[in-house]
Amino acid sequence: MTASMTLRRRVTASLAVLASAALLASCTGNTPEAVGEGGGGGGDPQAGSSNDEPGETVTIGFSAPAADHGWMGAMSTRAQEVADEYEDVELLVAEGTNDVNLQISQIETFINNDEVDAIVVVPFDGAALTGVALEAMAAGIPVINVDREFSDPNAARLTVVGDNYGMGHNAGEYICERVGDDPEAVIAEVAGISSLPLTEERTQGFEDALGECGQDVDNRVSADFTVQGGESATSNLLQAAPEIDALWNHDDDQGVGVLSAIENAGRDEFFMVGGAGSANMMRHIQEGDSVVEATVVYPASQAANGVAMARLLAQDKAVSDLVENEIPRRIQLYAPVVSEENVEEYIDSAFES
């Protein structure tokens, strides 16, 4: 390990206890071109130069859950694609797993590897991986926490997340625009796993937006982010609600099952808004061949952004488009609504369910 890497690890360890940092409210790029050059940690910004120029080769450990559905598969695939675009990045990819103990072991392996300069983690369970992430930070290895957050903010140098509340709020705003303040409107919701904080945030955002136009959720069921779960939950919903005006489904992967249940029931009196932004849902929007009118993007580029930021951290760089000399502590991606009006802008980068 070079002397500069050793120094960086020491500095990073001290950064783990900082309580305040900048918030980058939106970051939608998932290619190297979206990241600008910046100054080294604590140095002057290098605006006008390019972060794409090769620097010192860095090794980044990457661990994520199993790619058992389209969105998670796209997360891991795009992380590798971004790493491949940089000749100065070596990405060590651990096998995707939903076994918390195995993922902890993977992070421990990265910690014990003297060549690893940063670790990007998409936790299967953020709380369960907090301890080992704190160990990595204490060892001076910057950890980038993606999507599912650790229970201690000090367990990560940088957290990259989607906007779950914003997802629900934007879905609700779209439905409000369509149904207005009609007191007879019946609005339904197919949520994901109700016990998860991300599901609670999506539901809260949805309820808050509907409240702004005098609406509320009349029928709600929970699925499990799978095709089978989506079909089963929606079948129950349709039996309980003989008339619906609008439906929001939290997840486009489970949405395949949601649509199957709708088609099997022969229902088409309502419109549906999806969640996550899959390519197949966008094709339905383009073709107008189903009840799907829109979907709210939950970016599958989060891990790719994490890899790009890990490279900058390991090379002591910042983001030139920011005035700050350091990488932010938190990046939250936006959740745009994709409809017939703008689907062409998003479909080429969408994931397949």
C-alpha cells in the first residue's frame, strides 16, 4: 500500500465521527461523465479538469444482495459497467447474497485485504451490517452505503439512496392531477413489504400528497416485491374493491404480477401508476395496451454512483460542480414520474423486470 493510501485511511477513520456534512439533493447520472473533477481532500478544487482522467489505481470491494429480481440485478450490473469504464478501478465483486452472515463475512474479507481502498455495500439488512461497516471505517477504509441504510450514520463515509418518500409523494401528485378533488374517487395502493422502513416512507409520501387534494387511500394491500406476491395481493384487492379509479403499485417487479391479476379479473376501469421505473412498464406506457399510465423511478443507478464516488474518495478527489472540497456525506437521487410525455427520455436506461 502506498504512503498516500495509508494516510487516506487514517484521515477517513477520523471522518467517521463527523456529525455534519453537505447534502446533495439530487444526482441522476450513472455514467462517469456525470462526475466532475475536484480537488483532493482538503485541497483546492480543480474546476476545469476532468475526473475521468486516469489516476492512481484503486481497488473497490463491492457487496450486494442476490440479483433475484430485475431492479437488484440492474444495480449490480451497472456498478460493474461503471467500474469497467475506468482503467484505474479494480472492482472486487462478492457473490450476491441474501444471507446476512455471509455478507458480513464478505465485508470482513475486504477489511483484511490490504489492497482494498474503499467498500461499496448494498446491505441486505442495513441494521445487521452496521457493526462490520463501523469496523471498516475504524480501519480507515471509506464505506459507501447504498440504498438500505445502516443504523449508525458513522458506519459510512457516504450514503447514496433513492427517495422513497418522494416516490410516494410524486405518485400521489400524479394521481391528484388526474382525479382532482372528486369526492367519489376510489384510490388503491399495492405496497411492498409493510414492515420495511422504505415501504412506510413510500406510503407516507403517497398519503401526504393525496391529502393535499382532499383524497385518501380507500383500499391498501401489501405484497413482497415479487411477481407472485404482487399477483396474490392484487387479486385480494380487486375482490374487495369492485370499483377503482386509480391504483399505485410500489414496485414494477411485483407489478408484473399486479398486471396479471388485473388482466385475469378483466378490470380496466382504472389507471395504474407503477414504481421503480422498469422498461417493461415503460413499454406499456408507450403502447397504451394496459392500465399503466405512469411509473415513478427509483434509480437502479445507486450502486453505480456509489462506485464512481468510491473512486473519487480513494483518489482524494471531490466533485468539481460543488464548491465543497470534499465528497458529500449523503447523496439522494430524485424520483421522477415517467408518463407518455417523457417516456422516451427514460426507457433506454430502464431495467428489465
